[in-house]
Amino acid sequence: MHDAYEPVPILEKLPLQIDCLAAWDDWLLVGTKPGHLLLYRIKKDAGTNRFEVTLEKSNKNFSKKIQQLFVVSQYKILVSLLENNIHVHDLLTFQQITVVSKARGATLFACDLQSSSGEAKLRMCVAVKRKIQLYYWKDRDFHELQGDVAAPDVPKSMAWCENSICVGFKRDYYLIRVRINYFFKVYSNRKLLF
């Protein structure tokens, strides 16, 4: 059988519990349970399956565990879920840029970066209890894209799919068409509904 991927350990015996990861180019961000943010540079040795991993930066200023990370290298920002709220930090200095105050109580988020005609546009959906909030990035801040969308249950997973968001709940999956708040159930109780 053909293996499409070969797992290669790059960080072993880290003394902190890893809660989330984000990667771009040859960089790896590690978010830990105690609230440490670690930035590693990863270089592949030519001709071997070995990697040189160097800790470039460590930030211990996050007071609680880092729940989720997303890097937007085009804007040089790091979007994170900390203490059940969305925070945005400068990717180079880790200085906080903004906090999305309306997203207090958030349990997860998903970002979508679109590049059309050379201009990048960043959108974000945030799950807050049984609501989904939609935002767009402009002038170093997130602004509401539209009003909250009521969800049939608490979202467990979310992913952008062009102008729709696929939302996973405990037993169902829905597609939400952005701008018209239309829910379309695509999966329920192990049966596809097309």
C-alpha cells in the first residue's frame, strides 16, 4: 500500500501540554495549556527526512490556555481564541492589536482569506453558544459582517466553503449561506440528505 504521508517527529519531549498549532511557510506556532506561545522555525535538511527546529520566540504573557490559533501572514496578524474570546496579535511582536468584545463566550472560530484581483479579504465566523457571528477585517480591527445567525445547537466545528460555512453540530452538519442566513442540512444521523 502507498503511504501519501510519512509522519516525522519534529518536537519531542516538550515540557508543556500542546493545545493548538498553526503553521505558515517554515514557521510553527505552538499554543500551550499554561498560556505560553512558542514560535519555531523549521528547516528541512537537504536529502534527508530530518528537520532542524529552532525556538525563535517565546511569549508567556497569555494568562490562560490558548484554545485556537490562526495565522494571517498577509496582514501579519495572529487570531487566537483565549479565555473564550477572540484576540488579535501582531504576528511579529505578539503585541495585542484588538479584542472582539462582542465575541465574549466564544468556543471556536474559523477564518477565510480570499484573494481576488490582488486584494486580500479576511472573514471570520465565531461560535458563541447557539449563535454564529460573522466579521470582516478592516483597519486593524474586526467589524460585523451582518447580524448574528441563530443556530439549532451549539456548533462543534466550522469551516468556510466559499460563501457558505459548513457547521458541525453534535449529530448534524449544516451549510449556512452567508448574507441570507439560510441553513441547509447536509448530514444527519449518518445519512446524507441531498
